[in-house]
Amino acid sequence: MIIVGLTGSIGTGKSTTAGMFRDLGVSVHDADAAVHELYANEAVGPVGEAFPSAIASGAVDRKALAAELAKSPDGFKRLEQIIHPLVREKEAAFLRAQRAAGAPLVVLDIPLLFETGGERRVDKVVVVSCSPDVQRQRVMARPGMTEEKFAMLLSRQMPDTEKRARADFVVNTDNGLDAAREQVKQILATLIQESGADA
């Protein structure tokens, strides 16, 4: 089974690209979705111990947590130490199930793939990319986004140029959905061919 790591900086279109792989029949494990699930379940206790004001109605309140983290940047490290191992457990369970089902290829959608050393756990890396202007336009159009918030998010991510340089494949999302979909199809065809499995 080929394990593909899918990553990309904020606003590049990574989630949309993950959806394109899903539409082509590929199982995708979404690390962000796993975190959302953990914030309502297993992570509530440990996050509550580290950030007491971030818990509301028995779950992690993302807004309150973001406010805590904005006050103490070293909080990110503490949070990652709690969350990353839990996400890895969910990822391992996903991979076991896919192997058992005989899947030829799966995608792990990991926003901070390179930043967390995740590339060592995958066979191939697909980076979703776009021009800085398009990226800024998309991110600034999000509700509640500010220049300050955007700058903070970018500072936690490896520069796009470096990600592209380390990728096995790049999906460029500057030219619309159809062009991106075509690139995803080609990547999938190449990987299936390499694995010797039937598309």
C-alpha cells in the first residue's frame, strides 16, 4: 500500500485537493478532522489540565484555546505534545483498516507534514501550492481573518518554496478546480502505475 502525504500552506487549496482524491475513490485521513474529534473526546482532559480556560460544555473551545495560545506562544509546543500522539494513534488505526481492506493507496492529509517530520511516515509527498497573491486573497477573505493572524499562521509553516522543493508531486491551484483535478488524476495514475496495482 502506498502512503501519500498531502500537505500545503494555508489558503493553497489543500482541503479541496483532498476532496478530489476522495472523489477518485481514495481513502483520506484528515489530521484536522481528527483534531476536531479529539477536542470533543479524548483530548478534553489533558488539554483542560494545560489550558483550563479552554474548556466549555465538556469540550475544547477552539476560540478560547486560540486566545490562550495568542497570550503564550510557547503554549503551541505544550498543545502539540498533547495532540500529536493522539492524532498519530487515529492515523495508525486508519492505516491498519485500509491495509486490511486491501487498499492500494491512501492519502494522509497533514497540514504541518514537514514541520512535524511527518514525511518520514509516508512514501510520497504531494504539496498543494499557489502564488502568494492568490494565497493572501483566499486567506484574507476568511471570516475573522486579520493581517496579524495571517502572519502568525504563516510563521508556523515552512515556506511554500521549500515545501515544493521537497515534494514528489506539486498540485498548483492557481488555475481553477478543473486544472487542479486534472493534476490529481495524473498523480494518481502515476502512483498506481508505480505500485503495479489496477486503477
